[in-house]
Amino acid sequence: MSAIGQNIRTIRLEQNLTLEDLALKARVGTHTIEKYENGEKIPDLQTVMKFSTVLDVPASELLEHKSRNDHSAIDDE
């Protein structure tokens, strides 16, 4: 699974949104969102911005490579 796909799924579930809810709000097909979440497809910048707006999170949070729940430091030195 891609980092962005995992982040979209995690945030969507944290906000108790179904695929259908997110699809309607972002005007993106549910099948397409499934592909993003499964890492089969990567959303373009315009779509990332739609998700950012709908999920009310910064785009950078969607694009992060680390897990949203990983609060450990990258470099402990």
C-alpha cells in the first residue's frame, strides 16, 4: 500500500467516513478511491487537494511517508 493511500484510508476511517461518503464529497469514484487506498493508483495533485479539503487536513499530512500514528523521531541522534 502506498503511503498516501494508507493515509487517506486512515484519516477517512478516523472521521467515520465510508468510501461512498468520501467519493461524494470529493467527487471521485469509489472504485478510484479504493485503488488509491490499495496502492494500485496514485492520485494527482488536484485530487490530493480535493481530499485535503474534504478531510480537512493539510495536503502534506496525506503525502507523509511515515505512519500517521508513528510519533517516534526519525533520527534519534
